[in-house]
Amino acid sequence: MNLLLNIVSLLIALAPLPALNAHVVEQLESRTYPSPVSETMPDYQASTIPIKVVTVPLQLTASSAYAIDLDSNQTLYSSRSEVERPIASITKIVTALVILESHNPSEIITIPTLPAYSLGDELSGFQPGMQLSINDMLTALLVQSGNDAADALAIIDSGSREAFANKMNRFVDRWSITGAHFSNPSGLVETGNGASAEALAKIGSLALRNPTVTRLIKMPNATITAKDGRALRVTTTNQLLLSGRFSGIKTGYTLVAGQCFIGLTTIQGHQVITVIL
């Protein structure tokens, strides 16, 4: 509920919102939110007409909030946006981008031995020995936010989650993104894993330049099929897609991080990234 109020309050300050369908609001309030250079699309072109920001006082309970107009590179709102905080499953955006630097989505991989998980951890149901495509694994990673998908991809790529986290850190360093550090590919472990709202906005803009990631973050659900015919149904954790106001990007939740959100919306014809931590 607090996450919804924070996001709606922020958007009202940026531009007037149409009324949300009552059924959608009920679903939102009841939910507990548990690129490779070769694929890079052209940079967003700066707009000569800036967004007209409505001056509505904000009463956010969020620890950090940030909004940026991608078309003009104009910061629309900032509150403690430079402070590095736990980000839970928003971590998986970087996991996807690092994987796509070294792997083709059509590549077939075999699920390795995975770590033990706790009751309530978001899982896609992968079992050691299952064979799936990288695209299917990324679907589970970004749509359902599967922690087993994150760990499997990391182990397949680098041999261990720790080695893969080092690649994640090199990735953000290479893109000159400060205020972010990763210790694991899923975000389940908060120690040493976090980012500032400003860093997440930059990571989000990178993600939008990758067509594979951009396609997956908009999907409300999908069915992925292993080579042996086993089918797994995955459903998005991003219930704000139901509002029609957002086309991604990622949610996150742990007890330490709280409810986190990085979203893409359109305001006055401009693409806007919003971050709530």
C-alpha cells in the first residue's frame, strides 16, 4: 500500500493522472511485492519542449525517490536519491544485462545444482538437469523475478554467484555508474548489495536500450517450456502494469529493502523513469 501511494503521489506531482479503475487499485493495494553493446538502440533524443511539472506538495514515506525525463535528461524530482540502499530484486536488471553481454537468447543451457532457498522466496521451479534457452531463463528472471533463475544464470556464466557479482560490478563501473554495488545476482542477500535511486535510473535507461530486456519487462505473464516438454507458467511481480500507466521496469521486496520499484511511464509524450526505494 505504501509503495502504491508513493508512486501515485510522485506521478501526480509530475503530471495529472487519469482515475485508476477501482478493480486495479484493489489488486495493487492487496499485493505484497515479494546489454550488450551490439543490441544497443540509439540514445534518446533531447526534446526542446520540457515536461511541465505540476507543483503538488509530496508526502512520501519512501526513503528515496527519483524521477527523470529520458527525452530531455531533466531531473523531475529528487529526494535522498544519492543514498545507496538495499534494492532487493531490482538487482536482476543488471543480472540480465550482464548475461546478454556473453550469451545469445537462443542458447540452450542446463540448470546446475542450485542453493537452498527459504520458504517464501520467489522461485520459478527450475530443477537441476532441466534444459532451457537463455531467453526462457531471462523471462523467469524479469517477469516472475525468479531467484533460482538468477542463481542458475550466474553459475552457468561464471561458475559461482560471487564471481558473477564481480562481473556485475565491473559492468556498472564500465558504464561510469556510481552509487551501486552488487554481492549476488538475485538481491536476496542485502549485505553488500544496493544502489542509489539515481544509479538505478541510469541502469534502467541502459536496460531500455536492450530490445530483449525491453520486451520482457512489459510482459504480464508467459509460459516457458523445457526441452523435455515441462512447461512453467510465470506471472509478473509488477502489478502496476495492470494500471496501464507503466510499461515496466522492475519491482523488488525483502524485509530489509522494503518495497522497491523502478518504473517506466509516459508523461506529456516523454518517457520518464521513476524510482521508489
